[in-house]
Amino acid sequence: MKLAERADRIKPSPTLAITAKANAMRAEGIDVISFGAGEPDFDTPDYIKEAAVAAIHEGFTKYTPASGTDELKQAVVEKLLNDNGLSYEKADICVSCGAKHSLYNLAQVLFEKGDEVIVPAPYWVSYPAIVLLADAVPVIVDTKEENGFKMTPAELEEAVTDRTRGVIINSPSNPTGAAYTRDDLREIGEIVKKHKLAVISDDIYEKIIYDGVSFVTMAQLDDELKACSFVVNGVSKAYSMTGWRIGYAAGPRQVIAAVSKLQSQNTSNPASISQKAALAALQGDQAPTEIMVKEFHKRRDVIVDALNGMPGVKCRKPEGAFYVFPNVSGLYGMAGEDHRVSDSASLTSYLLDVARVAVIPGADFGNDNHIRLSYATSMENIEQGLKRIKEAIGALRPA
Ligand SMILES: *Cc1c(COP(=O)(O)O)cnc(C)c1O
């Protein structure tokens, strides 16, 4: 049957492909250590689960308003005020089926054919796809490792044309873990104002940040930036709730109303039970998040040190999220065990076959000199996996 052109415009998620191959090897009895996870390895805290169970028993199992319940929107309003100093009202909030859904819906109502949207690389794999599905063009801006993988104001200015409508900022970043400072954002904000761009700020890793770095989002900087910015966040990463599918967008009311209208004609409301759980997460004990972040911090330090001890590998210490993005281009041109390593994909397949370790090629995130390792896995797996990687890399010889 003929497919719409739209269906061919995008590719399936590459991270899922690696995970599928690693799972197939496991099914054959091969013990594979995966650094591929895009979600915390912690369980959803009990008080959150209990809120969901209570919602089921109370019969809170029917449609809610399409853009989310009033009580959850109010909790989001309070979260944005208390954590971020941002003042919104319920009408400025739309609760969606995950932050990804918020990003998708925003792109659908903001962008159209002929529009350009700036996506700094390395980027989260879904951004270009989300822009393409809105019929717009993702304009990739390559950031530099020596700038900490942060887009500079000059790089942004250079990429802007008279068709540029928006820019996507993700801090801390997946895949690099890089976090923008207030000063970084202030400088970028000047270019945003000059060209009247919309800013979509994906703040999903807000809570996963280390070394006393403070999280900042564009809308906090001044009223003019708040008026053109969309804060996208959710409970997936901060509360280990990826499967519950609750995210939200906050921003200029007229756009949020359009997002809510769109949502009312496709998904309708996010699951009523998940909304009760997200409410508990936002209002409840934040200690489980702190414990998780402490553990991620320890793992980050172990993984960064170990990678920097490997010949041909250089790893920047990320400020947040749960990924490292080492530069492995020093290994390109080497070979071992019937594998020639010439780019991030060939290194990834060498590591999977020889080290029995799954990582994600940087090419999927728009930078072929790197690979991504997630440390959302146990310390034991991390130590064992790094040992295997070190051995496999040590066995490479100039081709
Ligand atoms: C995990 C992730 C999301 C998705 O969040 P959901 O709320 O689960 O949809 C969004 N952005 C980035 C950068 C992510 O890594």
C-alpha cells in the first residue's frame, strides 16, 4: 500500500535498533552489558505508585480535560514558581503524554512549510524528526567540544536566516550532558530577541545536575524572553517515571491553547492514573530524586576517569543528565578481530561483537567522532563494562 510521504521523512529511533541487537544476543545466551539506556535504572518511588493505586481504587479512571486536570496544572504552576521563579497560570500549561509529546505538539502548532528551526548538534535524536513532521526544516548547528558542546551566540547568529522561526535548547543535554549557564543563555537570548525567534527549552534533565551547577532556563532571564519561550519538562527522568508518560509545556497562552486544541483532537488527555501519580511526584518527598542524583554523580566520576585512562579516548566531564559522550576519533583507522574501526558506527559494532558492550554511535546524534554511554546502569555493570571496553580497545592495531 502507498504510504504518505510523511512516513518516509523520518527514521526509526537508532537507540532502539542497538537495544534490539543487544537483546537478540542476550537471547542467544551472550552476556551483553548495555550502556544504551535512555531512562533511569531506578524504580518509581513507592509514594508515587501508591497514588496511582489509590486513583484506580477511587475510580479516577475516566477522561479528564484534554490538557490535564486542574490540580496537576496547579502543581505544575507551583513547581515552575518554586523551582524556577517563573510565574504562570493554569491556562499557560498543557499536560501531555510525556515531554516528547509536548515537543511534538508545540512544533505542530508553531512551525510549517518553509520555516527553519535551529537544532544544536549533538542533538537528541527526536528533535530533527519532530521538526520534519511539522513540515519545517531542521537547521543543524554543530557545536564544538572545546566550547563544552554549547552553541555560541555567534554560531546561532550565523545560522539564522529570514525563515528561522525557532531554536531548540536542551540543557543539561542528551547526549553530551552539557549545561548552559545563565551567562551562556543571556548571550543566546540577545540573538533570540534580535531575530524574534521562539525558544523551545527541553528541561527534562533539570534535576539531574552535578557539582553545584545551577539549572537555568531561557524564560527565567527576562519578560521578553519569557514571552517567546516554551518550558518543556516532565516527570520521566526526575522521578524514574518514563513509562507513565506525563510531560508538560508552559508558555504564551495563545500557543498553549492551540497545543491543547490539537491534543483534544488526537490523544485527548494523558492517562488519568498517571496524572495522579505525577501530581504525587511533584508535591511529594523529593528525597528519592536526590538519592538517585547522588548515585549518578558517583557513576559519572567513575566512568569519566576510566574512559580518560583509555588510549585514543577523551571524555569531557558532563555537568548533568546520565550520559557521557567521549571522543573516540583517536581510534579511527585501527582494526581488530575482523573489524575495521573507521567511524562511530563501526566502533559500536566492534564493541558489541568483541567486548559484548552496547553503546550508541555519536553519528545518530549528529557527531561521528563520539559515542554515547548511558550510566543509568549499576556500578557493577559500569565497572565490568569499562573493563571490557578497555581490553577491546587495547586489542586494536593500526589497520
Ligand atoms: C528522555 C527525553 C525526553 C522524553 O521525555 P518523556 O517525558 O519521557 O517523553 C525528552 N527530551 C530528552 C532530551 C530526553 O532525553
